[in-house]
Amino acid sequence: MNIDFYERIWMWAAGGIIAVFIAVIGLSTVAYGLHPPSHIETIEPSKVFTDPRFSKLGAPVVMPDGTVEVQMVAIMFAFAPNEVRVPAGRPIRFRLTSADVTHGFMIARTNANTMLVPGYISQFTTVFPRAGDYLVVCHEFCGNGHHVMSARVIVEESK
Ligand code: CUA
């Protein structure tokens, strides 16, 4: 029958499209690897707290070019440190990693948003134009305490 014939065509077409999508995801995973959406810099998750690259937790470092570097570690179910003070109007480079499972890092009311994948360092630079109190939330489900996992970025008027 005619209707049956067209239904079969569309059924196979839909199935074929799904197969192509799955193949594209699978191949790109193998070809490009899975890593955080910044750069590829690896770290041993169990040694994060003794790694020199994270030796300045809680004390933002002013780099020679004026950029302020903030180091933070995510661990079930908190950020270390859970409060950081940075100046407004200056580039702030966040260097972040996880000491256990995959976490998220999103600064509410900004476009600062990244995944924290164990084994990798996530990095991005942003500028806070205005002083204020910003909430940081974990937006990757990481376990029973996921919903309480938060921190604060306090942006102060530049001196
Ligand atoms: Cu950490 Cu959700």
C-alpha cells in the first residue's frame, strides 16, 4: 500500500539520521578527546592540594601584566576557598580544578561558566565591570550535597 510505503521510507530515514548523529558524537569523542572547554592542562586530582599550581588558594596573585589570578579547587561539596576578593575593572584569570568528581563553576549574573573535570585545569579570564557580591554555584550534579555547593566572589572597587 502507498501509505505503508512512505511510512517505511521515513522510518528508515529517521533511523539513518540518528545513526549518523551517534557516529558523529562517537568519532569526535575519539578524534578530539574529552577535555574541559578551555585548554588542555592536566593535574593529578589526588595531589591537587600539594600541587604548586594551586598553592595560592584564597590569595589572588597579581601577575606582571596586571591580571589577577584566582586559584580555586572544587571538592565534594565545597569550593576551596569559598570566598575570594578581587578588584573591579581588572582582568581576573580563574584557574580551577576538581579534587574528586566532575563539578561545575558558574558565577551567577555573569557569563563566567565552566566545567571542572578531575584531571584537568579549567581556565578563563573575565572582567567584573562593577563591584558587588557574586554567587558561585556548582551546576554539574556531583552527589548528595550538590545543591549546597557554592562560593562567593566579592568584587571590590579598584584602588
Ligand atoms: Cu559540585 Cu555539584
